[in-house]
Amino acid sequence: MTGFFYFCTMKKTFKPGNMIYPLPVVMVSCGDSPENYNIITVAWTGTVCSDPPMCYVSVRKERHSHDIIMRTKEFVINLTTENLAKATDWCGVRSGRDYN
Ligand SMILES: Cc1cc2nc3c(=O)[nH]c(=O)nc-3n(C[C@H](O)[C@H](O)[C@H](O)COP(=O)(O)O)c2cc1C
């Protein structure tokens, strides 16, 4: 087997998807009253445009925060710190549906 033939047969195929890593995460807060304030950890966030200034967060429909943001039409993107690492992880694995 020649080296070139071996290289060709080693080709791996991936399903479509982006591979932009690593991704820093943010804590997105939402809600319009203390009873429904919520925080979701989000990695899919960034800049859409600088003029006009626009940013985005991608939140899956099944997230509790999705309903809140769609209803209130607002959210806050909070940068995290090393001290908040545990809280950031926690808000990424626990839903406001089940925990306050
Ligand atoms: C590191 C990390 C990044 C995440 N990024 C996203 C994201 O970009 N979009 C999203 O919908 N969920 C993301 N999640 C999952 C949500 O944070 C998680 O499902 C959370 O519990 C949803 O909370 P909620 O149901 O109160 O809205 C991420 C979780 C982790 C741990």
C-alpha cells in the first residue's frame, strides 16, 4: 500500500457542524419580576454588528429561559469570573423550572 493510498482511505467524514472552539461562556439573566428571575449559562453568544450595536444569544426552545426571553424581549449578558466558575457550571446543568 502506498503512502498516498493509505492517506486517502484514512479520510474521516463528520456530520455538518461548526468547530469553533474553545467557547467562553456567559451567564444570561432574564425575567421581569423576582418570582421569575432566571440565569442560563450560554456558550453560543457573540457580536452580530457594531453599527447598530447588536449581540446575540442562541437559546434552545426547550430551555426555561427561552419562554421568559420571548415573553419579555430582554436579557442581560453577564461575563463570568473565576470565582463564579461553580455557579456558571451549575446554571448550565440545572433548570430554573426546577430550581430557584
Ligand atoms: C458550558 C455550557 C454552555 C451552554 N451553552 C448553551 C447555549 O449556548 N444555549 C443553550 O440553549 N443552552 C446552553 N447550555 C445549557 C443550558 O445552560 C442548561 O440547559 C440550563 O440548565 C438551562 O436553564 P433554564 O432551563 O433555566 O433556561 C449550556 C450549558 C453549559 C454547561
